[in-house]
Amino acid sequence: MYRFALVVLISLVLLPELALAGPKEGISAEFRAVEEGIRKRKHDPAVLQKTLEDNLVRAMRSAIRRRFYEDEKKHLEGLTPENITWEKTFSDNVYFVKFRYFIVRFDFARDPRLFIQAPLYEKFLILDEFEGDSHKNETPAKPQ
């Protein structure tokens, strides 16, 4: 009797779930409508700034982890929105981010101020520690 009651209870819980699962028309239209609603909605500038900073920090953390997985703790120490600098240049979806001795270009699919996302493209550069001092000790070439 206990097993029968358990089977009936499980079937009552799972049948509605199974009836709703599977292909359904209109989901893509609903997705586009929600996305357009998000884009057109008035956003609080503080929320936009927070979302952008979170996306940039998350992208930088991911880029560093992929390249320095053995020393990631050393390189990720102090990675916070306050410790990165960034610049948006020619597009709302392209940002240049600097953290310590790393400079990265991140290209996002959508505006990273509006949507939580990972970048589609990144170009990762490492600054030389002595980049600014490399030409100070060189003697100028003598004219002949």
C-alpha cells in the first residue's frame, strides 16, 4: 500500500511537469520581446555601472585563470572593480581593461552595462615590468 501511494504521489507531481516539457511555439518571440523590453527600460546609472564593472572583473578573472592556472592566486589577488581601469572607445561593446601588468581588449556581443555576459573575443597583453624604463639607459646613436 505504501509503494502504491508513493507511485501515485510521484505521478501527480511529475505528470504536470512532463506535460509542459518539450517543443512549444513562441518561445523565441517571447525571448526577443523580453530582451527588447530590457533594452528599452530606463536603467539606474548605478545599476548600469555595477553590471559593467562586474562583467569586466569577471572577464579579467577568467582571462587570467586561463593563462596562469598554476599561479592564479598570485595574479588574481586584489582583482576588484576598484583596482581595474577601463576605457570604452569606438563601440558600446568594446572595452580595454587594465589590471596590474595586464591589458586586455574585450569585445562583448551586447552592451555589457545591460546584460550579464562573457566576452566573445579578447586580446590579452602583458606589460613588461620595465617598459617605461627600457629606453632610459640607452645611449643615443651617433650620427655618421
